[in-house]
Amino acid sequence: MSRFVDRVVLHLASGDGGRGCTSVHREKFKPLGGPDGGNGGDGGSVVLEVDPQVHTLLDFHFRPHAKAGRGGQGEGSNRSGARGEDLVLGVPDGTVVFDEDGTMLADLTGAGTRFVAAKGGKGGLGNAALVSRARKAPGFALLGEPGEEKDLVLELKSVADVGLVGYPSAGKSSLISVLSAAKPKIADYPFTTLVPNLGVVTAGNDTFTIADVPGLIPGASEGRGLGLDFLRHIERCAVLAHVVDCASLESDRDPISDVEALENELASYTSAIAEDTGLGDLAARPRVVVLNKIDIPEGREMAEMVREHFAERGWPVYEISAIAHLGLDELRFGLYKMVREFRQSQPAPEPARTVIRPKAQGGPEFRITKDPDHAGAFVVLGEKPERWINQTDFENDEAVGFLGDRLARLGVEDALLAAGAVEGTDVTIGEVTFEWEPSTPAGVDLRRTGRGTDVRLEGSERVGAAERKYQKYVRRGLIDPDEEPTE
């Protein structure tokens, strides 16, 4: 048995960027031909795309986790890693994407509309791309950036021209079954319909779509009954049709009070969602009243009594019987006329396009705050410092030194000193915490020793020995201090 799912939570993860390569070109008679490590490939993104063949979010209900492909590693001979494969997820027309806080991120309407839900991480640079005047033979490469991990909420809002609203057992399912080829469940008890049903109605040579919303009752906009879960499906309808049971046996109900009660619920729901979604006021949509069950004598009498009341409000009124197939042609062509007039009154849809919103320039690239969890510690916040931390291989001393130079040039060292940091102060950037040493020179062009080492970092006997040997050769005039050393 098929299921209708119109709200799911997706756990998405884009692909990580590939690691850059550390490589030196070698060939006969040319043992050190220069760095030739390629860049890592970018990670794949998770993309949501409107697919006309998808009509429900059922697949995501059973498989809520999705991950795109990671980027390939860079290789020698300046070969860059392959880009990770994007993961494209087909969603129904009318899908709205929200973040965890309920902020709307995208409203996907129209076949082929795409939204990048999670962007892949950037690939790391290889050592060939890190060559500079002061660092002619880098002995390190940058790591790829991790991909994004997001939890998104997807809600489906049916895209139909006409929305049928009414009390339970008003005959909405019966009506949509005789107007279209839809086959909803029909029974003689309330709340038979538990999911919205969508059908295509033919009016001569033209067609339009019609959807019935599961039975609404007073208080639906506050969560009573099934209304709150399915009221979203009428937000996009061009015409709202009140289906009224004129043969109801309940003594406290009549067609006029039924319509007024549902109008109050629509108004309450509109005030709750109009500001957040920008979909406009449902009160402005054209209305039509469908007086059903006139095949019953009491129903026909009731329809004749209330017809003038609704006509005075300027609403078209149709008397029908879905069971006996009475008045259906008039209703079918009348609904199409209203849909056509509504379509003509709307501005022409703009072609889908990508909107680029560049970030504001000129603001601070980082800021320093006190760590709320550790007294005397500081936290460096900013896109650049946090990205550089993710790119650094902390097992490579030269890479760590390169990170220190980048942070110093950005002004992080001076800002920490101005904030009151002293030697040994814990400083956190991203997910890495280290002890700050202001006496360590940074941001200057220091002489390089062997690849993968840095004279500023302690604890490396190899670096100390290389430094002493280098100074010895400089004093004897055997080495030009301006020449880049080799291992």
C-alpha cells in the first residue's frame, strides 16, 4: 500500500575536499626538478532538484541520510584530484526547504529548479601551488576542507489550481473521484481521507488540477483534527471551493455556519504563515461554494434556502450531487473559468535563474572573544582563520609554520596581544586549541631548512642539527645565504 509523506527531516553531508599532494619532480640528471604536487579535487555537493516524476517525499522518509562523493587526492606531475560527484535528489514540485530553526531557505517550484542544500568542501592546494619567493620548494600541502553537514526540513505544498475544503464527510473525496481519474478512499465515516488527493480535471480541450484537503474542523489552525498538517496544501491554490454537506444529520450544523467556521480557520492559518512564507493572504483567493447531496430531498431544500446567502457575498454557487452525477458539468466548466481568469491576472513567471548574493566587503575578517568555558583563554572567530585550521597538516612542522605566517599577516597575533593574551595563553581556532607563544617570530621571511621542517618549532632534533650545519657552512663561505637550501 502506497503512503503519502509531505514532511521529512533530511540529514545531509556533502563531500570532503581532497588533499593536496607533496611531490618533487625527479628524472635522470635532474634529481630535484622542483615541486609538482597537484591540488585535491573539490567535494561533491548535495543538490535538490524538482523532478516531475516525483510526487511525494516517501523515499526520504525511509532513507533520510544522504552523502555526496568526496574529492580525489592530488598526485605528482601536477595532476589534480577528481572532483567529487554531486548527489542530486529529486523532489516534488512545491517542496519548501527549511533549516533547523524554521527559516525558509528555498521554495522549489517548476521542473528543473535546483537548490544546493550542502556545498562540497574545497580541495587542498598541492605544494606546486604554494611556491613563493620565500618558499621555493614547499615540503607540505594543504588538506581538503570538510564538507557541510546539515539537517534540513522538507515540506510539500501541493501545486493545484482548485482546493476543495470542507468538513469531514462533506463529499470532497466523492467529488474529486467523479471529476477526475483520482481514486481516493470513500466511506461513510469522518476523516476517511488521511492524505491530500490530487486529480486532473478535463473541461473541453483544457485541463486543470484539483486537490482535496483532509477534513477541517474548528480549531484546525491550532492543531485540532488533521487540518494543521494539511492546510499548507491549499496555499498555492488559485481557487478555493467550499464543499458543503446539505444533508447533514447533525442538529448543530448548517451550511452557513460550516462555511463561516472554515473561513475563520483559513484566516487564522493565513495570519500565522503569511509573514514567514510571503505567499499572500488566502482571503484574497477566489471562492466558490459547492452545495452537495441535492439528490436527497432534505439536501435540495437546504440548498435552495442558503443559495441566496452565498450569492450575496459574490461567490458562485453550484448545486450538485457527486453520487448521482448532478450538476457536474456546470461545476467543471465554472471552476475552469475561474482558474483561467486567475491565471490571466497573474504576472508572467520569470525564468529560473541563479541569484548570487556576494558577502559584504570591508568588515573585520576575524574577531577575538574570551572563552566562556576557560578563564583567561581566547577564541578566534572568523571564516579565514577557521578555514586555514582545517587546511593545516599539524604533523608537518613546515605546514604549521605556514599557518603561523598566515595568521600573523592577517593580524591575529597583534589582536591577541592587544586583547591581553600572554605567553602560554590557550587560544582556540575552530576545533584546535594551542598555547600562544608571542616570542615566536611569525609573518616574516625566515630561512628555510629541509622540506617539512621549521626552525621556529621546538622538539625537532633534525631541525637543530640542520640549523647548526647551515650556519657553519655560511661562516666558511661554502653556502650563499640567499640561495634556497635543499635537504
